[in-house]
Amino acid sequence: MIEIKNISKTFGDKNILNGITATIETGKCNLVIGASGSGKSVMTKVMVGLMSPEEGDVLYDGVSMIHSEKDQQKVLRQQIGMLFQGSALFDSMTVEQNILFPLDMFTKMTAGEKKKRANEVLARVNLKEANHKYPAEISGGMKKRVGIARAIVLNPKYLFCDEPNSGLDPQTSLLIDKLIKEITTEFNMTTIVVTHDMNSVMEIGDHIMYLHQGRKQWEGTKEDIIFSKDELLNNFIFASDFLQDAKQMRMMEANNGKN
């Protein structure tokens, strides 16, 4: 379990995060949503130890990421997998070499063991034949899957995904969402997804946190969203007429199910 306790962060005289407290639920897809500039990325950087807050703490199963010694922070970071927005693959390395990189950095496995593990995660993301391709030779969706494979190669307890559907077409986005959800369930990971994609919210969001101007404005399940009376949340999620209609349909379906 990850506990965020009264996190505040400023840049100069601008408050980016204002006393955010929340619990990230174990074994679930936890989605963080909000407009650009709402503090989503800064909050996740604080959570993984890339930034230090002026106030507050982040606890991983009771162990502080903020106030622990560097050796303990290193141990915690090795339990975290990261899928970056642009996949962040090394262009000069093959797919297999990209996957091997964390194993080379953080394990004492033999070359054979590393190769076996790389093939295992590539198979899990349905990229068995991509080992010797370079990032420039594969599609955007395949790059995301390579990024996921690299993120889980060390068997992390926690998986952070920053805008995993950025730049993808709707069909590929659905496939990436499905893969993230499957991996979360299969490996009992605690997954945190920062996203603007409302389809992701409604498809894979077990627990959702909405940030507005650096504050936690709302949190709940995707079912709770349908009946939410929070005006800021509704304006953000159901901004278009199409989504307003979708909300009405979901409310009707939910009400029919209760009758």
C-alpha cells in the first residue's frame, strides 16, 4: 500500500501541490486525472523520489520514500517499474537490449538468466519476435509494449504509467489499457496511471483521484463518477455533448440494474 500524507510542493511562489493526502490501493489500477498543470506529474515524481516536497511524506508499506536513508530509498526504487510517456527507449539499442538494461544495472543474474527473463516479459506483452528490432523499426503501440516489458522485468511491486496512451490511436489505446489491467491483476501489482484518456478511466480505473489546481478535488470508483455531483469533476470528464450522453446512458443502465 502507498500512503500519501499531506504532500505540499512549491516552485518559487507557486503552489503546485497543496496538502494532498490519499491511499493508493494495493493490487488495483489507480488512475490520477486532472487538467494540464493540476499537479499530476509533480505528485508522481514526489511519489517515486525524483522530487522532494516541502511538507508531507510518502510511505510504501510503512517505509518512507522521503525521509529514509539513501540506501533504503534505493531499495524502494528497485520495487518500482516506470512506463514513461514517450516510452523512453534507447534508440541505439535493440528491443532485447532495452529490456536487459535494468537487469544489467540491478541484478547479478547470469547472461543466460537475463536473456530468459527478457524473453518471458516480451512474450507476456505479445512481442516474441521483436528481440532484434530497433525502436525506429516498430510502431508506437509496440514501443509502449516494450516499455511495459522493461518496466516489469524486475518484478516490481509498484507500476507507474505516465500517459500510456499518449500518441496512440483508439484501438491501440484499448489494447494497452487491457494489457496494463491484465498485468496488474496477474502479478498483484499496485498500478498508478496518470492519464487524460477518459476511456481509460471508465475501462480500467479501479480507484480514481481527480486533482484540481494542486488539490485532491475528488476520489472514488468509476461507478461513483457516474453519480458524482462534483461540478469541477463533471466539467472535466463530461466536457463534450457525447460524453454527457454517455453519462446519461450509464446512469440509466445503473438504475435499471437496481430495479
